[in-house]
Amino acid sequence: MRHDGRKPGGAAAVLLIVDVPESDFRRARWLRAEIERHNHAYYVLDAPLIPDAEFDKLFSELESLERRFPSLVTPDSPTQRVGAAPAPEFRQVDHLSPMLSLGNAFAEGDVVAFDRRVREGLGQDHVEYAVEPKFDGLAVSLAYVDGVFVLGATRGDGYRGEDVTANLRTVRSIPLALQGDHPQGRRVEVRGEVLMFRRDFERLNNVQRAAGEKEFANPRNAAAGSLRQLDPRVTARRPLRFFAYSVSGDEDSGLPETHSGCMERLAQWGFPVSPQRRVVTGAAGLLSYYREIGERRVSLPYDIDGVVYKVNLLADQGRLGFVSRAPRFAVAHKYPGEEAVTEVLDIEVQVGRTGALTPVARLKPVFVGGVTVTNATLHNEDEIRRKDVRIGDFVNVRRAGDVIPEVLGVLRARRSGHERAFVLPSQCPICGSHVVRAADEAVARCSGGLVCPAQRKQALLHFASRRAMDIDGLGDKLVDQLVDAKMVRTPADLLRLREADLAGLERMGERSAKKLVEAIDRSKATTLARFIFALGIRNVGESTSRDLAAHFGSMEALQHASEDELQRVPDVGPAVASSVSAFFCERHNIEVIEQLRDLGVRWGEIAPREHAAGAAERRTFVLTGTLPNITRERAKEMIESAGGRVVGSVSRKTDYVVAGSEPGSKLEKARELGINVIGETELRELVGAFSVREQKS
Ligand code: IVH
């Protein structure tokens, strides 16, 4: 007997099920659908249709059927929500399109300016916006292939996140299979936020307390801690929820033309979407929505830290596009954070990676905005003068969402007369070098450069950080020891570290030494963009690094570029161009790059973009092996739509071999001929898969 595990007409893989009586097969299928219908009613609609005991009966009936006939277990069976074995670590996965952040608006003026930019960009007098709360949780991306949930990932650095599929399966409000009509044979990606309701959070903390376990500071931390569990059975016991806020898919997946339409579609598919979502027109509409939600905020069952405005028509979103990592078509309008009064115990100076001296207020611990705050930034000297903050003062501190806490002002009436004014030192508190402040800058800097241990430590931490070289296990305590013991001065020294060198250090066992050396060795295979970012050039962030890598294609080309050439890169202005060029004028920087190369650091060089409209244009590609996230067909489509060609065999004329896991002899051939071998990430960089065409928000 043959059954297609899903509904009739589906293009799903046909399963051959032997020895299962037709009636049991049908019963299992009915039970799966029925249980998920009740999950939806309970967790999404908040309107249960049957008592819990009856639900449990259905569930155990399905369990026993599946035990009797294991071939009845489908990946979207509700019994599969729990029970996956603990993982040793999370696998890293590339996002199909990047998970970007949103620009922030704080004041009404910011919102008016946003609407003006949008109207000017589109050449329209009135623009329609889809508006919704900004959930204070963690972003995740859920992939459905042929209607079945196959992969769930955290946001990570926006381009690559962690595979938390097994954990997300345990979240009852995430449908394991899309309900109703959905695109057959297609992949759709649903994005949204995982969070915890306040009442569930309180209950969880009670349970934790009773069990003598750690309590969570706020619902957001509790949600994050619960999702990032290596054992999905722990996650399953945590009351996590999900709200969807965007969907994208292959071009022919038939998604609606507006964001609000997409939200309706998501609701039909069984996803929770915010009941507070609306469509409004113009800045006035945005602002009145902000006020309305601001008033209702406390009565929502979960925390929000603002509202989000998105241009409703997806085609218009595409026309507006992105700047850097944020879309021009959307903005987050934040609510002011919570405030509290506390005492300034001291004012200390921190020295950053670029030598910037930041005065930081050490505060008497105070609970505000869901966490205990002990430090607040005072930004710079002028800011301290303006607010007249003194040591011993009582101050108002504010903490909003994920932003660093700040001192709002001083309660002058509470002064005793013993307060002490703060003076910015004229010498670096760490290395004693002169502190300089350029006439047109608010920031004072230590002039010690890499002679200053503080700057050196920060530079090394930056080099090793997740978004740069991604050396796992190299934290600040370790860098402190390595620098203080003069074992490490430059990033090249870092890469030279062997197990024997690490042996004598505090808190460094054999196992962690081995792991660190492995992480160091793994980090050597990187991308040009990450490498440029890792260098820590002033004014060159992650997104500029990507732009520079895509434009110049190689370290040599970048190193020799003049300031004029640098300014031809989109979004690169005189300040960035001048810091890049100053960086490469320093002999010691070039030396470090050369040493890193000699130590085996490899960054896939990519074809420069300036010669053609796209780096993939008129190039020949060969595909081999399985790519982590995209099918061969999709890869081919991506290459072809960027003007490239895909051929079957490797020859001298091949420009790139795109290799996935289990590659064939084509990879060997490519190596023999010295042809560029790239992975999925580089392929995306090459074909500009990050373009707006793929983004439907
Ligand atoms: S839309 C291209 N809508 O805010 C823009 N984001 O700063 C895609 N967030 O990490 C984001 N609620 O996880 C969008 N209703 C909402 C949201 C929302 C919360 C989070 C999101 C992202 C961050 C952006």
C-alpha cells in the first residue's frame, strides 16, 4: 500500500509505508491534524476547544499508534515536538537573506523625518504603513519546505545563526506544518520573535526558586536562556511563545503584495501575529498609533520596547532598499526606558579599542528596566559638564531595551556638599601616554596606540570576536593575562599560540588549551570581509568591511587603493577613506597582515565588482556537493540571475567551483587547476544575494 504522508495533491516526498493498516494510517493522520488544531486554539488563539484531559487522550493515542508503527512518525507529527537528544553544540547556518536590524526613532521629529524620507524616496504625498508592536524577545527565522518546518535559526550576526530547530519544535505556537493552502514544492521563511509572557516568566521563576535554581532577571533573558539550551527537553519545559512579523519566499510562492496581507496569510497558516497590528497613513497616523500602544503597553501580556513602522507595499519596500544593515522602509519607534534613582559611587575612565576615553559612572546597584544596573555611560567630558554629574551625586538613570544605561540628570536637592567633581586625566590611566582631544571632536583619546595595553587588549578581543575571526573561547580574562604576561602583542602572536604556551595560565586546563588552539586554527579559514573587519580600522564596521571586500576583491587591491578610489565604494565618505588609507600607511600594520598570511590565514579572494555590474557577471561556475541551505537549482538560479553561467565540468575556463559537503572529484580537479573554490557564503557575496529582491518583510 502506498501513502502520501500529506494532503492529496501535495508534492511531498512519497513515503512507502509497509504493513500499516489503512485505518491506522488514517487515524494517525487525523490525530496529527486534530492535535495541532487544538495546539493552535490553545497557544495561538488563546481559546481552548476541549479540556486538557481530552487533549492528553488524543496525544497518548497518537503516541501509542506511532510506537506500534514507527513508520507513521512524520517530521510534522506533534509527538516530535519533544524528545530530540541533547546536542554537543549548535550547528551554524547561513540565513537565506540576512536578518537585519532596524533604525531607531526616539522623538516625534525622528518619525516625521522618516516619513519625509520615505515620501521623497517614493515620490508620493501619502504613504501607507503597516504598524505593529516591537516585541522584546529574540529574533528567529523558520524555514518551511513544502509546508513542513525544516529549519529554525537564531539571528546570530545577521548573516549566520545557530540551528535551534529541535528547540523551536518544542514551542507549541510554532506550527510544525503550515495550515490551509500553501505554496507547493517551495521554501518560505518566516521570521519573528520568541518571547515569554510576563505571567509565565513569574511562574517559571517561582519554579526555579523552589528548585534552588538560578532565577532570570527578566522575560527576555528567560526566553534567551531557554531557547539556547543544548537539551531540547529543557526548552520543552519552558513556556516560550512565538510571534511572526515577516515572511519571504521564492518569487513564485504567491505571497501577498503588502506587508499587512502577509500578516493575514501568516495567521491563516497558523502563526500567532500581533492582534495590535494596523495599517495607518502618514506621520500623523504613525504617531497616534505610538500613543495608543504606549497607553495599552502595560496591559499587554508581554514586554514591548517600541512599535515598528513598515512601508506596507512590498514593491515600495524594494524600491527604498537598505542602507548599511538597516532598511530604509522601516523604523522602530522606541518607548523611553524605565528610570530609577541611585548614587554615583565613582567615575572611572575606560579606554577603548581606538583609545577613546569614556567616563563611566559606577553606581550603587539598582534594579531598572528588568536588570540590575551597576554602571552607566557618561559619554564624554562635555556631557559630564553639561549634566554636572559629580561623584557622590544622586542621579536618575534610564535603561531602555538593549541600550546601555545612561545618566539622565542629577538630583541637586539631595547634594550634601561633599560631592567631588570629576576631572578627565591628562594621561592615559592605563599606559600613561598623553591624552589628546582634537578641536572638532568630543572624544579624548589616549595617544599610545598599540603601546597602550588597554587598546591592545581591545584590539585583540575585537580581532577574535565572533563577527571578526570568530576565535571561540578567547575571552577578556584570557586576553588580559596574555597581554600582561607579554606573551601576545599582535594578532599574529595570538595565532602563534600553542598548547604548551597556554599551560601555565590561570583557569586553563589541558582540555580548554586544546580547544582554544583548535579554535585558533579553525579561524584561519575566513572571508575577506571578516578579515578586513577584524583589522579594527577606525570607522570601518562590519557593513563597510563587506562593501570594501566586494568592491576590491583582494587585500592587495584594498591596501593600494587611494582615497579617491576608496570613495568610489558606495557609502564610503572622506572619513572612512582617510582612516583606511592611514591604516595601510603604517608599516607595522602591513607587517602584521603579512605575518598572518604566513601563519596560514586565508581569506577567499573574490572577483572585484568594479569591472562589471556584478561580480558574478560573465563568470563560469561549477557546483559540487550539497550546500548548507540552498538547493542546487536555487544556487543555479542565483548565479544566472546575477549574469553568471553554470556548467557541468571543471576546466581551465571555470572561474569558481562552489563546493558544499561531500563534494565530488570536481573539487580535486579545481584544486589541481588552481581554480577558486568558494562556499555558499562567498557565493552569496558574489551574486549579491543580499539584494532587496530577496527581502520581503
Ligand atoms: S521587522 C528588516 N518587526 O527588532 C526589518 N522586527 O531591530 C526586520 N523586532 O532583531 C525586522 N518586533 O527581532 C520587525 N514587529 C517587529 C519586531 C521586530 C521585534 C526585532 C527583530 C530585530 C529587531 C530589529
